[in-house]
Amino acid sequence: MKKLSEVRVENGIGTLYVDGKPFIGLGGELHNSSASSTEYMREKIWPALRPLHVNSIVATVSWEQIEPEEGVFDFQIVDDLIADATKEGIKLTIIWFALWKNGISSYVPEWVKLDRKTYWPCVSLNATKVSTRFGDNAHRTISPLCKAAVEADARAFRALMKHIDEVDTEGTVIMMQIENEIGLIGSPRDYSDFANARFAEPVPDAVAKEYGVSGNWREAFGTDAEEYFMAWYYSTAVETIASAGQAEHNIPMYANAWLQQYPDRPGAYPSGGPIMKMRRMWRLGAPTLCMLAPDIYVPYFEKVIAEYSSDGNPLFIPETQTNVRSAATVFLAVCEYNTMGFNPFGIESVFGVKREMDSGFLMSLNINMSAFSNEGSEVYLPKSYELLHSMMDLIIPARGTGKLRGFFNGDTDTGKLIPFSKYDVHVTYGGQMQGKPPAGGAILEVSEDEFYVFGTNFRAEFVPKNNEMLTVEPIRIEEGKFVDGKWVRGRILNGDERRVSIPFMPSIIRIKLQSYETC
């Protein structure tokens, strides 16, 4: 009997278990349309993924493709995707593109798009538009208050999950993302007649109890009422969908977030989406979800993952920049913030499948074009993945113990002081160069006097604790790598090379130390 994947929270750390063992996904998310064609996947995508050392990918399955006619399902694309991933030895997280993708209902079937009376859209008013850069997208967004639409989505998702349960005999599908970057763009809430009536009613009993409020949404939440209102209806809609699928195939499910960012008003970012500000409402409305996950294209990477790994939320990164920074940020995400997965977007573009991203579209999303620059990614990202894979037997048990510490240069720092049991470590970040990764890495304490230092573009100096009159000296410094879980030594560094210096190319150094009182 196959063992289904699950998320366990142990010592405050969320861990994904696959085949009964801890699993950290080092992979990427495919472009939106890549997985819609088996032929395209086989010709273009699978070959492009092989040099990357990925162990998982995030790929899409759309409602419009599997239910082209109401009640008539075609799962061939799903069967091919699972079979090919199994053959490649790659695990799958599947995105369910259905009612909402980036806030818009573009992936619903034709029979839904053509019946706007049954599956009715949101309404916005000119006075409520918060950002002309997005235009008025309410008419393209089926309302989360539309019960018929939510129930139709849930039926399709349930059918999909039932089919996956039947065909995925190897447990290749390990997680499901419900919709994509949910929320309403261009308006703080739905202003349809039906929504207006619900907005004027007393808040649901569960909300009143959770927040200790009363009255209608405006009375309960004041100036934030629109966003809380939409968060309740989006989250409860997702709960209807997710719980229907989980009843058929019980694997972890999550929702991903378009981050709250400039211009900092709901509707300029998707109002009601699963941002951290709304985590409490989303947990209340969608208890089937095991986590909320950030899509990270902002420069303040560490700030985002610190927030999304707090308050009991397991960290999973379904989307992030594909540029060379990811070769460094992955060490921070895995070794400091205990992510369960790390996925640069459009990962197939690193090798083989080049795609120019529309600059105007990216500007509308507050994403800099440099986020998708592949310069250097093909050299450094696979090496970072390969290095981390080789050390997983050491990394996973060390998480949360204080003996594993990751770091990353967010462009403004020169270094960091990291404390360990017996010593402190001065990490000095290397310089920035185009096409090469910024500083990023980790230090693993094997014992009080032995460490592995790994990553890219930094130096490390081991020093005594503050106020301790000690001299700290290396006994031995080795380059090397792990092969089948065993350390294979390279050069012994001495003389002019007697230092812990990690080059741009992701590397590992092993160091043994001694300390003695200073005379």
C-alpha cells in the first residue's frame, strides 16, 4: 500500500514527509502553459530539467482542460504528467488552475465562461478602483460568493483527486496548490448586489467568536472591512474545494499568495488573498489547508520567509526569482528558515526553453525584469541544488537545533556574526558581480570543534566568544564533497590558502579547530 505524503509540525518546524521520510523539494515551478501539452513536456521540458538536479517540480492542471464539457472528464494530460514525472524520478506539486489564477477566472471551462448568469462575476465601482495599472478586472473574476461556481469547481477537483488516487501508484504527486494568487484585483471587494447584502449583514458567528467582534462587516472591522470580507469568502470557497478533494486523496494542500506590497491597498494587491495579514481569517475559513505560501519576487526575500515561517505556518516557496540570486537564497531558505520546498518560477528557462517575459506585464505586478534573467543561473543554481542534495542526511536532523545556520546578503550588508556552541563565526560577504551569485550559505556544527561551511561567495572566520581570552586556530581545513552520504576530501588548505573562503561556485569546506588560553 502506497504511503501518502504528509506535513508534520515537529519542534515548531514543518516537515514534508514523502514515502515516510523527510523531504525537501529543490525544484522549480513551470511556466503556466508548459504542462498543458504532453508532447511539449516530452520534447522541451523534461530534457531541460535533467541538468538542474531537481527532485520536484510545481506543474499545472487546469479545470478547462480536464472538464471540457460539464460532467465529462478527460484525465489523459494528468496521466501523462504523473507517468513521465515518475519515470524521471521527480515528485510533483500540482497547481489546480480553476476559478482563480492571479485573481482572474481565466482557466474555467468554456461552459462556465459562457454562462455569466449562473457563474456570475464580481462588480466594482469607479469610486472603488484603487489602481488604474490593473484596470477593472472584477468583470473577469467570478465572485467567491457565487455558490454555483464554487460547487462546480469543487466537483471537478474532487474528480481530479479521485483519479489521482487511482492512478498515482508510486506517490509521485506530493502536494496540491488550490487556485493561484487568489484575491480581487482592481477593487477592495465585490460590489455586486448579492455581496452588498452580505456585507451589510452581521458577520458570521465563527468570525465574531474568533475576533471578538459584532455587527456587520464595517462595524466589526472598520476601514479594513472590505479585505476581511473578501478573505472570509475566498477562504471558505477554498475550503469547499480543498475538502472535497481531500476526501478522495488525502495529501497536503495549500494556497499561495501574491504579496501585500506597493501600492499598499487591497485591490492593488489581490484583496482577500492569503497574505500574512489575513492568516487568521484564512485559518478559520480554510482549515483543510496545511499552510499559506508566499510567491517571492520582492528584493526583501528574508523578511518574507521570516514572516511566512512564523506563527506555526510551515514554509514552502512555490514561486521565486529564477535569476542567479536563487543560487544563494536557497541556502538561507533551507538552512535557516526550514523551507519544505524552493521553486524558482519558469525553471525550464534555465536550460533549453528560453522565454522573454513581457516587461509591461511584469511592471504591473511590481516585478523587476531582472527577476527572470537567466545569466549565471544555469551555472550556479544546479550546483547549489547538487550540494544541498548531497548534505540532506546532515541538514534535516540539524534543523531547529541551533547547530545549522543559514545566511544571505540582501544587498546592503557586509557580513554577519553567527554564534555557535563554543565559537562565534564572522561571515564576510563577497562582492557583487553581474552574472554571479551574491553571498549565501550555511554553517553546520558537527561537534564543538568541527564544522562544515558551504554555499557561495563568502569568507568565514571562527573567533572566541565575546570576553573570552582564547586563541582559536584551525587544526585542519579541507575542501571536499559528499558522495553517497560520505565525505570525500579534496585539497588540504594550508600555507597561503589556510582560510575558509567559499568562491562563487557553490562549495563545501570542512574545518577542525582548537582553542587555548591566550598568554
